[in-house]
Amino acid sequence: MTLPKMLLSPLVHFFLLGALIFGGYALLEEDTAAPAPPPDAITLTPERAARLAEQFAATWNRPPTPQELEGLMRSWVLEEAHVREALALGLDRGDAVIRQRLNLKMRFLAESGAAALEPDDATLQAYLDDHPDDFLRPARLAFEQVQLPPGQADEARAIRAALEREAAPATLGAASLMPAMVPMTAAPAVDRVFGTGFHAALADVPLGRWHGPIDSAYGQHLVRVTDRAEAVLPPLADIRDRVEAEWRAAQTKAMRERFAEALLERYSVTTPDAAEVLGQ
């Protein structure tokens, strides 16, 4: 691979970004002018000790006493010693928890660039135009309903006749916990209450007329739709934060996938046949 091609590689870009991020943390945490400590030295810098005190204060709403800070510093030193000895003994190898943590850190490295992206309105409008179904305000409707007694066709016809003479719906039909009058309600909420498909059955019925029977999760109903609003796609200005959040999530996923593809290109990957593993 030539040098120009290497410089254009997404994997190179990701590793450069990671180096900048972790290098920045290192500059903040360590005095680069100080000589490197010997391998068997454990040094807790004043800056790290101050962060231990800040973490204590954030947890307990007060600064630690000198004795408490001494204990925190000793715990940090002991943890550092334990980690070094465990690595020296190879205790990290084959450990599922450590593998998971390292995997998560690599994913963070792959996705870290998305947080720094600042999309303009044109970018977000293009995303909204490409994904309108994700941002539609659902259709809404208001209606009255009467639950019919099961298996009593004659009584159902009598109930409908009474309703068409403007009888009060609440005084008719079978006893039910369902509301007789439902105000303007989004389609998903209607289906959550009455069962999947109930809203769709009312989507095209004329306003102001009793219609049915219509099946619900609880039986059959006579329904009169009193108001309706179609689904609408709001303008970007009304939902900008939501669109940006979805756009950023999509960018994060794309970065993660590009990183994974570029990373795996460096390896010769061999996996068994899934059906053979499962004995199928």
C-alpha cells in the first residue's frame, strides 16, 4: 500500500483521532516535563489526588478529611499495584470481563468522533427528508363507543337504533371499563387501549355517524368518530433537537461500522459454519 493510500485509510484516521484523544488526556493528567519513573515506582500526582478528593466530595457533599484522603490515596496505590501484578501474571488473558471492557473502549474510540460533529440545518433537513417516517406525528382521532353484548344480535341492532336516535352512549351496551368517549388521541395510544388494528378500522369512516360492529381486544363495538387529524411531518424548527439526536446516532453507528470494516481488513478471519456448530 502506498503512503497516500495509507493516509486516506479510515483506520488510520480512527487511530490518529484516538491518539489525539488519549494524548490529550495524558497531557492533562501527567507532567510531560518530568522524567519517566522507574518501572517499579508508583507515583500518585497531586492532580490525581485532587481528583480523588473531588470524587469524594461529589459523593458525600463535603471534602474529605486528611485522614480520609490518606485512605483514598492508599487505596489508589494498592489498586495500581494489584493491576500491575495481575498483568505481570497474565491474569488478564482469557478473562471475559476484561475482554468486554477492552471491547467497549475500542468501540468508544470508534464512535468518539460523532460527539464532535456539529450539523447545520441543511444537513439535518436532508436527514429529515430521508427519514420522514421516523418523525411523523401520528394520526389522531376522537370518538364515542359502545361495547356490544356478545352473541346478542337483536340487542345490538336495538342499541344501534337507539344511538341513531341520539341516546347517550354511556347508558347503552355491555358493562365495560372502556371509556364511552375518547378525546383526540394518537393512533398508537388508541391501539394500546383497544387492541392493534382498532385505529386502522376507523381511519376512513365518515365523521358523525355510528359505524360497526368493530372488533377490539375486548369484543365488538359501535363507534362514532367525532374528530380526526391526519399524520403530519413537523417542520425542522419544531423538532430540531430530536432530528439532531437521531442524526448523531446514525453517524455514530456509521463510524462504528466503518471502523470495524477497516479493522477486520487487517486480519485473516476464519470462523466455522454456523449450521455445523448448531448441529443442523
